[in-house]
Amino acid sequence: MTRIFFNEVVTRDGFQIEPNFIPTDEKIALIDGLSECGYAKIEVTSFTSPKAIPMLRDAEEVMGRITRVPGVEYTVLVPNLRGAERAMESRADEFNLVMSVSETHNLANLRMTREQSWASLTDVVRYVDGRTPINVSLSTSFGCPMEGDVPQAEVLRWAQRFAGLGVRGLSICDTTGMAHPKQVAQLMETLQQHVPHIEFTLHFHNTRGMGLANVLASVQVGMTRFDGSLGGLGGCPYAPGASGNMCSEDAIHMLDAMGHDTGIHLDKLLQLARRLPQVVGHDVPGQVAKAGRITDLHPAPSCPAA
């Protein structure tokens, strides 16, 4: 079976909308635990203004104190040139840049038009100048809660523009949980055909219960890289009702059961997932951590004597 690579985003995308500050030591301990689970990448934090996202105001300290495991890439979200400078000083292994394919969502989320975002992110690419790999996340690639359907041609246009800048990868993001499997398969087949030599990653939400189905549809058309969030934490604050990233351990459990090699030590991951509610102070959406693996058997109930 095909090797599948996972990028864990819980401490950035998952934590950023939590209402109560998660202590720096807790973040570091979780990242260090995730580093031992076999991930290809961990999105550690964001170098956004601390005023914009107070939860991640400790970005430099977290990056400076985590234990880096060989073979794991420690990636960070970089919103602009100042963020890129901070990320470079913190020795991030990859910069993840973000903009929305939807004009309305980009204005709501980033307070810029798409062309303004393009100009700002182009400045980051030029500043980096090949010193650090760059990934660009194209938000709302499968639909916008304000505009509705996002034309496939528009996603392709932005993908080709960024590929032309020489970025290493593109994340195709279902920011608002509007994707369905047929749409996912069609878009990814088109992107693979017209944007070759790019490392594609799929970023799904489970807002409408289709996250795992969309993963499976992606695998069936040759996709091998996925974002996931431990426990299914996270969501987009500018997409009403769109809370909940695709749950890492649920997706990994499904693919493992189907015979795919994810490289993930699922037992270690489930231990972290079961501790996550204590870290954030509330229940989390993930299912496998609650129900157990399908291979976890239970003793038969005792039957009363006849």
C-alpha cells in the first residue's frame, strides 16, 4: 500500500481559537510527544502578531525549547515579511504562507484583497530566497460560506501563480468543511495534471461529517500528504459553524486499518489524544481515542447460569 505522510497542526491551527491561554510548557510537552509519533511535519506555531492571536504569543519560546527529532520538519505559519524574519531567527524548517481563493473570505480573514495578499506573500518568497522551503495554503479551495462554490479554474489559477514563484508545496484547504468526495477527486486530478512537480497537501475539516470520506477520495486519486489536528481541534473563526479540523488519529486509524503505511505510532498518538481534554479544558471531537482501535477487543460478558 502507498505511504501516507501526516502533518500535525493542533498546536497552531487547533489551539489558535481556544478561549483560554494554554501554558507554554503544555505546548512544548505536547509537541515533544507528537515528535515521537512518526509525523512527517508538525506545524508548531504562528508568527502572527501577538495582538491578533494572543494564544500564540509565545512562538519564539516554543520554537526555542522544543526537542527537534531528526526526520520531522517543524513548520510555522508566516503571515507577512515581519513574520518571516521572526521565523528565520527561530530556525523553522518550513514557512507556511496563507491566503484565500475566495475574495470575500480573504478580506474577512486577512483584511486584504487577494492581490494584496499575493504581493505580500511574494515579498516573503523573495526574502527567503530559497533558504527555507515554502508551502502555500490556499484556503476555501472547496467553497466559501459567503460566496458559495469556488470555481475550480480559480483554484488552478492561484496554484499556478504560486508554483511559478518556485514554492515547494501547496496545501489545498477545505477551510469551511464544504468539500465532498467527488469534488475533491475532480479538483486534485486537475491540479496534478496542470501543476506538476508540486508537493500537494490536503487540509480537510469535518464540519459536515465528510472529513474521512474526503481523505479516502484523495488517496484514491494519488494524494499522499494530509494535515490533521489531534482530537479534531480547531476551525475557522470567519466561517460560521466551521469548527473542527479533520481528526488526525481518526484518519490515521482508518488508513492503517486499510493497510496503508502512515509511519505513525498510533498507540503513542492515542495516549496524547486521550490527555488532550485535560490540556484544553473541554471534550474534543475525536472518536477513536474514546472508542479504541477496531483491533481492541473486550472480554465477553458473563452469562447467568441456566
